Amino acid sequence: MKELTRPSRLAPGARVAVVAPSGPVPEERLQAGLDVLRGWDLDPVVAPHVLDRHGELGYLAGCDADRAADLQRAWCDPSVAAVLCARGGYGAQRMVDLLDWEAMREAGPKVFVGFSDVTVLHQAFATRLGLVTLHGPAAAGVDFLKSARAQEHLRATLFTPEATRTLTSAGAALAPGRARGVTLGGCLSLLATDLGTPSARPGARGGLLLIEDVGEVPYRIDRLLTQLLRSGWLDGVAGIGLGSWRGCGPYDELRAVFRDRLGALGVPVVEELGFGHCDDALTVPFGISAELDAESGTLRLDEPALL
């Protein structure tokens, strides 16, 4: 698996666009997120349809075409240095194929940030644009707004990425060893759902897979991992880093699932790396060469996420 193209880090005064490719965004949370960004000396602009809500499907932030147009317009705007997702939820799968990837490729690399449902877009940005992206907090996300640590880690990654090259586990090694590879991953349920689509990665071979999820009980986590195993998507994966599993059942039961489903792969597996749907969520890049060390419980990037 090859490294992807790194976009440039942000500078004070940079213009950043906030978009909503998935679920609807509460206005008060959006405003609070914009205040955080302004406090970083950024110039946030809100895409036209961020506060929309679909007339019949209330779990969508407006219609698919408008959500896609917002993202594409922001990406192709030469004055915008980064595109930040306001939240996850559901809906990215419905709009990803409406994007003009050729036009977005011609616009050149820039920073893209989001997580959860945005996993679909992380995959598409990798396969269609060959671009490093940041799996990080949503700009209007509850966890982000209440966590100084999550805010500081994202801010550092955007402005001084050399300071955020190492993630350290709060847990233990579920499978021993040390591995090198290129980071990829996201929300487990979205990776499984994205299989077979035009924008999905063909597999995790040679990569360090970083996965997390929310609200999936142990047997459903088993089902999702089994789907990736049966499809061959996990063939040749170099190592696996586990993030948060909020609302996914007792962790002892989850650990048993991970050992059962992932242990036979014969690769290092590290738990509790601190990214995902959790308090103080850390930002991790996809598309960067790194080393996963199960004994020390660390993920070390070979280079900063951004140039």
C-alpha cells in the first residue's frame, strides 16, 4: 500500500469551509464550533446547506444533491485551505457518487477532516484523489465542543503536525508484535457497508487498519469483522489499531470478539488508541506510513500528517 499525497498545514488566517455531508446540524452547536475555529485564528465559512434538513428524511442534512454541491464547491474554491465536516450521522453514502472527482482533483490537495459516517468520504478521497485525510472530530460535534484535549489535538495536527506524530494506547496489546504500513480505516460499520462500491478501497493489504465504532453490540461487531474477513478485505493487513467502542457493550465481551476474529490474522493488534466516538478523541491521519508497536502500545507516524 502506497503513501498518499499530503496537503499543506494551515496557517493563521486560513479560510476553512464547514460542510454537512451527512446528518442535520443543530445551529447552536454549529455556532459554538465556529467560535472554536475563530479562536484558532481561522476564518470559517459555512456552506449554504449546512443547516438544511430533508423534508421527508429528517436524518439527512438536506437533499443529496445539495450536500454534494456544498462539498464540491468548498473543495474547488481556491480561497479555502481546508474542508471540515460539521458532523457525521448518516448520508455520505448517498451523495459520494454525485461528486465530480475530476474537478476536485484539478482543484489540488487541501485538508479534509471528519469521522464516523465520513469514513465513506475518507475512502473516496484516498481512491479518487490519492490524498491524505484526517480522521478527526466534527466541528459541531458534542464531544469536540466539550473536550479541550480533542480541540487541542486537532489544532496541533492542523498547524504543527510534527507535534502529533505519536499516539499511545491506554490499553494493552491484544496480539503481540510490531508492524509497518500505511494508515487507513475509520468506522467499522461504514467500512463493511462500503464494500463493493466504486469508491471503496480494494483492501487493507500492507496497511495499518485503524477502526472504531459506536452503538454496535458485540455480536454485530463480530458480524462486521466477519464480513471483512469473508470478503478478503483484511487479507495481508499489517497491523490493527482499535479506537473507541462507545455503546458497544461490555468491553470484556468486545475484547473476546476481537481476539476471536482478529487473533488468527497473526498481526499486532493494539487497543484503546484514543480516536473515534469518545471523550478527548484524537485526530489520526489516513494515508501516512507508520509503525504500530503492540508492546509499547504506540502508533508512530514516519512523518507529519501535513506538509
